[in-house]
Amino acid sequence: MPGLVARRVTTLAAAVVAAAIFGGQAQGAGLRRSEASLLTVMNQVRAANGVRPLKLDYRLERAAREHSNKMLRMQSMFHGAFAARIRAVGVKAPVVGENLAWGVGSLSRARVIVSMWLASPEHRANLLRPGFRMVGVGALRGTFGGYARALVVTADFAGR
């Protein structure tokens, strides 16, 4: 009987973790610290503006990380065909968007990056679009623009 109880507790714990991850509550699950911080600040800003929180989508996460990695390798910021890139990972949402950023030192903090997005009409529109419900955040560190330990960020959004 103790084995049965242990299995039920383990199963319940796994169900709680899965519900938290897929319900957007465990934002740090599978994310790097910088990505989790960005997602937290993005959702705080959305809440302050009366917009529902974004939920992490691992397909968008993969697309965002791959794009940030590519920008680091190419030493250039660019969107490219982001809609095609997002569709290529299996996201079928009717509307997609993308925000990019990079920073060094204090300019790589989540609050600073999100503040920069809020100051740009196009980036602000993506961040606060009520129809966007899913997001992937790829935040990678490396040398960029001649700066060591720069943070290069891609946020890919999807919804309606």
C-alpha cells in the first residue's frame, strides 16, 4: 500500500507541475533565468494595462532561441521572414509578431528591455496586443556589436 500512495503522490505532483507549466504559472520551467525574467516583466506590464498574461509556448520558444542564436552568429539584428519562421515550428495562429532587443550590463535587464519596447509604438503594440496569448522568449548571451556578455533577445508572439 505505501508504494501505491507514493505513486499517487508522484502522479499528482507531476499533474500539478504540468498544469502550472501549460497554464503559464511556472514561467521559469525550461527557461533560462533571463528568459523567465523577461516573461515575468512582460506579463506584469500586460496586467498593469488590463491585458491577459502571455503563456509560454515551447514551439515559439524554440523559434525565438534559434533566431537569437542566428543574430549572435551573424552579428546583426534583423527580423527576416519571422512569420515563416514561426509557422515552420508548427504555430498556426492567425496573427504573429516579433520584438527584438539587445543590451549590455544594466541595459540587458528585463525591466530595461521591456521599457524600451514600451517606448516604441510597434514593439508596444506587440507586447500589449490583447489577441496575443502565446509567446516564446529567446535570450542568449555572447559577444555582440563588440561587447562581451551582451544579451540578444527575440520575443515571438502568436494569437489573434
